[in-house]
Amino acid sequence: MSAIENVAPEDQPVEAVPKRAMTIGSGTSFVVLLLLLIVPLFAKNFIIFQLTMLLIYGLAVLALNILTGGSGQFSLGQSAFYAVGAYTTAVLMEHLNINYALTLPIAGLVCFAFGFLFGQPALRLSGVYLALATFALATAMPQLLKLNFLEHWTGGVQGLVVTKPDAPFGLPMSQDMWLYYFTLAITLAIYIFSVNLLRSRSGRAFMAIRDNEIAASAMGVDVALYKTLAFGVSAGITGVAGGLGAIAVQFVAPDSYTITLAISLFLGMVVGGVGWLPGSIIGSAFIIFVPNIAEGISKGLSGAVFGVLLFLIIFLVPHGARQIAIVGQQLIGKLRKN
């Protein structure tokens, strides 16, 4: 069974952005899902926590993939939407005593509205200018969260402590394990939604705008609507990821959501493969584990080691994990023929 749909022929260069939402085959999906279900049963709580953060950042990278890989809009402001989602969940849980599971759709809706409204003035911008506008949003957000009139709700510079939920129905599992499986269920649901979205009429409109905005408009696509819709959907998914992140870390503070987070998410998208949704998890793994590996190699020069590793990845596989997957599929095909 094919591991990847729409595999590029050998004599053609690998596209940076696929024409359709590329996914892994059902057999590979089953193996990956089985590993995600089994590994936490034999891991310590700290490893389970890291796996939870892997899924959470994977959601945020996937959201950026929909915006950039789907509609062709570049954003360096995902940390702002992540922060809004995190604070929405934290405020609802700690000030209004709302169940943590109910806070996540609310965080998603709030961020969807925020992203949709931000997309309205951003319609006049494209390319590097849109990236700069979103960069400004990400830079301003930590300062906005420190404003005095919001301090009662946000905790100001001190932030808010979030209570990690216990497993329901008396299930015999730790808080970390329950939160992992809860996050995994949400991640799977959003992943399936994202795949179906990019294969739907709206997804085809996104990709038509990405490929040629003028041609899409001439074909009757409402460019303004779909560009803002892409921003809204991406922001909404990022908001859910932010809410999950707040619950997992048990703390929110303005300085946790700086431009560094936005750049890390963008880096994760590039490493995973722009437009290839399964690559979001691979990109998430890169931004979580590679800095730790670099620090293990040299604590004093961890930044330099990380930079060298990143340079090697970009030089060897410029299209990210998607390129490796395609090469692997081609090798498997040759072995089967022989």
C-alpha cells in the first residue's frame, strides 16, 4: 500500500507545496497510531509530558501549515494566537471554574474570531510584508498581556497557575498520562478535520489562491473571504493548541509567548515539509528535542551546534521530511519491483 498519496515522479523536482493535502497511507497511519497509544504505557511521567508537548506543538505547526502550505500566506505571528488560546483556557479554568475540556472549543472560537479579524486588514499585504505585519503582532502580544487593566485576569507579569486535571471516572492513570491521551484524541480529530478541509471545496479555493491569486479570482473564488477564513482556521487550531499547552505546563505568563515561539513554529513547519500535514509532528519533534541534543553536545556552544544541525538539514533535505518520505517511498517501490 502506498505510504504517500500523489508521490512525485523521479524525473521531476519535489514541490515545496503539494497540490493536494498529502497524507501517509492507512498502513503507516495505523503503525504510528499504535506507537502513540502504546509508548506512554511504558514511559515515565516526564517522557509522557514531552510526548504531550510534541502533540501540542504539532497542532500549532499543523495550523501554520494550513495557512502557509494551504493558502500561501506567510505568518510569523502564531505565538500571538497560541498565547490568546492559552490565556483563554487559563482564565476560564481559574477565574470562572469552567471544566478544562469545555475551555478548549471556546479558546478555538476566540482565536478563530481574532485571526479572522486580523486577516481583514492583512488582505492588503502579501509575502514579506504580511510576514512583517504578523511579526509585529507576535512582538506586541506579550506586552499587551501585561497591561494593568488586564492584570486581574491575566496575572500580569506574574502569570497564572493552571490546575492540571485528574483522570475522570476514577481511571487508574496519572495526570500526565490522562492529559496525553486526551491531547492525542484532540490531535487526531483536528488532523482528520484538516485533511478533509484541504480536500474540500474550501481547501481547493485555498490552494487556488496560493498558486495564482489573479487566476483564482477570475475563476470566481472570493479571494478576500478565503484568505481571511484561512487565517481564522489557522488561528483557531493554534488557540486549541495554546489551551492544551497551558493545561500541560500548568502555567501561563506573557514571556512564555515571545517571537521566539513563533519562529520555532515556523521552523518546525519548514523542517516537517511545507504543506505536508504529517510533517507537522516531525517538525514539532525537531523544535522540542534538537535543542536538547545540541546542548548535550556542547552546553557553551549549544546555539552554534543547533545552527549547524539546522543548516545541514536545510542543505541535505531542503523540502523537509516530506522529501525524505518521497525518497523512501521510491526506494520501497524499486525493491518491490526487483
